[in-house]
Amino acid sequence: MRRDNCRAFFRLYNIYMEYYIYGHYCKDSGDLFYIGKGCKKRAWSKNSRNEYWHNIVHKHDYTVKILHIFNSEADAFSKEIELIKSLSPRANIAVGGFGGDTFSNLSEDKKESIRAAAKIKAQDPEGGVVRAAKIRKGKTKNSCNALKQMATSHSIRYAGSNNPMFGKTFWDTKTDDEATLIKNKISQSLKNTYKEKPRKYKIVECPHCGKVGGQPGLTRYHFDNCKDKI
């Protein structure tokens, strides 16, 4: 949908529409490939989509249709689950609803079919995985046009807001407990490393606050940069 049409749509419905079910269709063939539940501008966003969705959009582009509108999120979730079950869009790898660990919620048959498809794709001599491995062997994108084209295509595909890490840092993807655990591991690893091989830095003292320590750290955070400097 064009951006101006998208804006017009929300001007008409943002007062009344709380939640909706939307469909994504291949732009060239009109085939439905994804069903989702959303609110506001979710239907037109490319963020937080799975690999199957991105592969289809990369090849065919897509259009958006609002299929149902609800005042209750629970009703929207129920309809999403119903449509995914009856229509089986190829880019929906979960049953719908509240999401989360979607793979674990799939039936064993569905899990096995996904694993089998992934193995076939990885072993296909004409597939991207094998071709990329052959191209990369002993080559770089500076010495191989095919590899350079692949790198350029990948760069364009995941540029800007299409990148799942757009506007985020590594720590944004972690919970507070996970971040604390990772930082503690890093800290302990550094302590163990420098306990065996101490760094031979000149010990200096900050003239402003009296802090004593290695010259690199003190120079960076103290002396002219000291917070206690008058």
C-alpha cells in the first residue's frame, strides 16, 4: 500500500480500531503468504519478521489487506489462530496468538517438516548455502564479483529499518538478568587473564581527586577529565 493511502487509512480508523487481522499478499501473483494480528502501523512494518517472510518479500514484494477489525485483543488473537489454521499461509511458522517461543508450540510433524526443509535447502547444490560456500572458498568480495554481488544484495536487504537490530544495541536484546550474567562473566574472565599476566602500566595519581591507578585509565577518566577538577 502506498504511504499516502496508509496515512489516509489510519486517519479514518485510528479512533475506532483497536486491533485488526491483516494479510500479506505477493505483489506479482496476489497469493496470500502471511496472516498477522496488529494495531497501529504493524501491518506495514518489516521489523520482527521471520526468515521465510523476508525471503518471499525479497523475491515478490508484497501488498497489505486489513481483513478483520476488533475492539478486543483476545478476539483478534482467536481470529488469527483460526485463519492461520484454515489457510496455512507459508510464512506463518507459528499457530498465532500471543507468540513467544513459537517453534516449541508447533506440532512434532510441523517441526520435523521445517527441519527437513532446512536440511534439503542446505544440501541443495544449486541452493544459496552451497553456492555461497563454493564462492567464498579462498576468495573475498574484493576479488570475486559473485561474492561482491551477494554482499551488496544482503546489505540492501537488511539496510536501515529492515535490519532486526536497527536502533538497538547488543544489550537491548537481553533481559536485565541476562545482561548482569554476561557482564559478570566478562569481568571474571578479564580478572583471570590479568591475574596470570598482569598489565605493566605505570601507576599514577590524579592531582584533583587523589585516585591511584594505571596510567591509561587515569589519563582517560581523571587528570584534565576528572569530575572533581575545579
